[in-house]
Amino acid sequence: MQIIVDIGNTDAVFGLYDQTTWKHIWRTPSRLDETADSYERRLRLWLLEASVPLSAVKTTVISSVVPGLAPIMRAMLAELFGFEPIVTGPEIYPILPIEILRPHEIGADLVANALAAYTRYHSNCVVVDFGTALTFTTVSGEGKMLGVAIAPGLKTAIRSLFANTAQLPEVPIEVPVSALGTSTTLAIQAGVILGYEGLVRSLLDRIRAELHGDCLAVATGGLSGRIPSLRNAFTDIVPSLTLEGIRLIGDLVTASTK
């Protein structure tokens, strides 16, 4: 079994992978004020509830866009399982079967998305990741990362309104029935949720136009299914795609050391 950890700006996502399937996926807030012991207790409990002994875990892989949290998680996994985790980063990108765009600048999660998409489809593909940021990562059928577009994520946009305005409340991410908001909550949902539908479709159209129409679109991330009207914009919706890419990186690193 493998433990795959995707440390994002909002949540750290832990995936338990066994041979061909994701057995469990757990989320916990990404908090720099938590200790390695705190994360260890949480992971121990999850594994206990899943009836998975520590000895069953043979590989651990970390991807992080929160530099301060990566060493905490690395120390926790090494102490818990008795071996060092694989940590994704520019130093191991040369072994990957894709050409990375600006390897010392690009987020590890975007590299994982590109690798997973290339491995799965072997075609021009744009991965739309609905996370803290809304990212569009495009990889060619030949395995070259062609570019990235980044916008604030759905929750980030709503929280920004809540944090920077005196009278606007934080609202749930729910699709309103109308673009004509008849309350403050419905007005924010209309502007952000329905507005993001237009944003996603517009960017997909522009990306496809630049690639002369030849490009699949795949959605991933914790909020990838929260706008039902966008489902027909995607060839596939794979919430675990980033975890899959991180796992593939770990497998390639392991194979290269044998």
C-alpha cells in the first residue's frame, strides 16, 4: 500500500492506494501551527479505522505547495513508517516522461496534474483544478507542458468578499436558481458561482482555439463537481487526479533507484 500526501494551501489530502484503487482519501486543514505529532495522531487514527496496519504501507510520497509544512509532514511520515518519504520537486523532474515548464517555479500539484493527464490520455489535455486556486494546466499529447492559467478559487473568491467588505456574509458554495439574486447570499452565489461557469468555459474556448481545437478538458479538485452545469464542458471529472499524478511520480522515482 502507498500513502500519498498532497499539501495544498487550504487542505492536506492523504490518499491510501492499494495496487489499483484508492481505498481511502482523507482531508485535514493545512496548518503550520500543528506539530508532526498532531498529524501523526490523525493519520494513525485514520489507518486504525480503515484496519490498515502500519507495516502494510510500503511507500509514501509528498507533494507540497506550502514550503513550511513539507518538512513537518516529511518528519511525521519518516517517524511513523520507519523510512523516508519521496518528496516531489525540481530535482526529480528530469526522470519524468513529460517536459516541465519552468521546473523551479511551477507548483508540484500542477506537475502532478500534467503527468496524470498525459499518462491517462496521451492527447492534448487541459486539467482544470478546482482548489484554493482555480488552475488550468495544459499538456500536449507529446508530453510537453504548454502553459498554465491561474485564477482565485471559488472559496477564495467568496472569502475575499467576506473578508474585505463590511456587510457581505460568507456564503455556501451552491448554485442559485437565477442570475438575479434576490438576497445578499443569492447575489454572491450568482456573481461567483455562475460567473465562474463563464470563466471556465471562456478559458477552455481560448485554450482550444490556440491549440486549433484539439484539446480534452478534465476537471479535478475538491470542488470539481460543485457546478453541475459545467459537467458537459469536461471529457472527464477525476477528483483524485492530483493524487494519481503524485503517486505516479513516486513510482517513477522508486523504479529509477532499483
